[in-house]
Amino acid sequence: QTGNGKSFTKQGVLDPSSQKGIIPRAFVHIFEGIQCAGNAKFSCLEMYEDIGDLLGADTKQKLE
């Protein structure tokens, strides 16, 4: 369906901040959690049909 607000729901607008979409809100939530975690180590995962560690030494290696 077109014109029913899917893109707006995902992206929204940055100003006013009350109209940010789900993607910017999720990133804020994730990075606030990382900031509060102190010395914890994190990895960036790529999830499609296979899951791979984007920050690992071998980015082509698939995770189980």
C-alpha cells in the first residue's frame, strides 16, 4: 500500500523531536545503553539470511 505512513513511521522528522521515527529512536536507545555500560565490549552485527560480525577480524565469517 502506498501513502499510508510507513516511511514516516520509520524515519519521522527530527524537529520536533516528538515526531522522530522508530529508527532514530532505536539508535538513541542503543547508544545510550552503550554509554551507560562502562567498559563492556560490543560488536556490530549484520543480520540478513546469515549473521556476521562486522567488527571482527574476518568479516566474511558467519556466526552460528
